[in-house]
Amino acid sequence: MMPSIEVIGAIPVSTARDLLPGWVASHATLEPEESVALEGQLVALVASVDDDAIAGLLAAFRDAGSEYRLFPADPFARSVTRIYMKALTPSRMVTGLERLDAFVAGGGRRMVVCNHLSYTDTQITDSLLCLEGRSPIADRLIAIAGPKVYTDAWRRLAAISLNTRKTAQSSAVATEQEALDARALATVAFETMEDCARLMDDGSIILLYPEGTRSRTGRLQPFLRAAGRYLRIEGLRVLPMAQSGTDRIYPIDDPLMHPATVSLAFGEPFSPADCPGRHGAVEEAWRRVAALLPEDYQPTDTIATRM
């Protein structure tokens, strides 16, 4: 049985130092020798840091998701999960890196939009970018995250290894957030947009999953029309990105993670301002992500958006 968020947040630093490597490694279904090797790497990492680093991880763990705001990555948690995710991706492929490099070098307000398969999607993106020598880009990503990301101990550890900006989910897909009336939901959405603009002006890159929830079939779902609010941020450039395989690493309703082949593909960027119509930018983003996906992740129809 997984310990609760409250139990983990209350343990002393010395206990966390002893238990963290084994607890993290136990979530991966690796071959015995691979599991031993992973736990050994995590033990060595824990031994290399002082108590302040572990105390910082525990503090970030306790605080994560407490408000609708930015939660910067905890440096030690980031190191832990990058080791872990590398062990789960023995076979990986990244294409279109030249597009990503040019996109980032262009400056200005930058956003990446991607299909959504698993709670580990952002971790995989972070890990693969680091393995491809793009750690500075990975460090700049801020994922827009709904409340579900923070409500489970294992997910919360993943969340604190990443830069996340908590926001309220659209009422069309929300299942695990505090009850918000329409006015409160609109207020949170407006504040999130303002914060995203400011963060991008400061050099961050926003990562958005416009489906709003994980695909249950693996195939691309229509994008939420509410995602169009993000794409209407002034001066925005958008880079489409497609993932595959993350649903096999962390399947829906499975408490464990499994090694699998994963891929990232980056497409041609576009400016939402060039897309006519109220939902034109969302539809264009959907088409560009769909075009990057392998056949078994392709959408089954041509409906690009939903309420």
C-alpha cells in the first residue's frame, strides 16, 4: 500500500534518505539486475547531497498543488526522476530537434502543444530532451497542470521534479478538483493566462496539453476549445509536439511504471495570429500534432475541437 502524502511529507530527513531510493525503484517493473542497478544509482545520488537538499524535496512535496500558481522544480527531485526515467526508456527516438532549436532561439513568447497519453508525459519530455543534450531547454519548460497531478503521492513526486503551473481544469473534464463555480473558474483561467504571458516574457516555455485529459485509447482526442485562451496570448509562437509510448510506460489505472519504447516528434511552428476564425488556432494546433503521430495514435475522425 502506498503511503499517503501526509505520511511522506512528515517523515524526518534521515528516514527519507534511507527510504527514498528503494521506494522510487519499487515503482519500476525492471529485470532484477536492472532494478538493483537503478536503486544503486539512486543510493549514490542520495549519498551525494546534504540534508538541506532532502529537506527541500520534502518541503516541495508538502507544498505542491496547494494554490493555483507556479511550482518550480525542486533540483534534487529533478535529479532523482531523471535517473529513474532514463532507466525506463532504453529505446527512444526524438525527431525534429532542429525545429525545436530554431523555435527556442527565436525568442519571444513560446508555447509547445502536445497530445496527452499519461501522467508521465512531461517527465518523458524532460528526460528525452536531457538525453539529447537539451537540458537547458528542458529546464525552461513549464507544464500547465490540473489538480489531479498533485493528488497522489507518486504523481506528486513527479510533479515536484518539473516546473508546473497549477490551474483549474475545464468543467468538461474535471473530476478531481475543488468545486468551483463559473466565476471562480473564469478567474483562475484569467490569472493563469496572465501568468503564462509573464513567464514566457521571462524566458520560460509553456507546455500545454490541449486535450485536457489523457486519451483512454492512445489516439488523439479533439482539443478543448477552452485551450484557445492560451493560444490567444498576444505575440505567441506555437510548436507542435507529438509523443508515443508514454501510455505503455505508465498505463491508466496501473500503479507501476514499465520500460517501453518512446518517441518525441517536433513539427513546424506557427503563429496563432495567422489562423482565422474563433477556433482556428486550436484546430491548426490539432492538425499539426495529428500529422506527427504514428498511425496507431492517429485520431479516428476529423473533429478537431470540443466544448
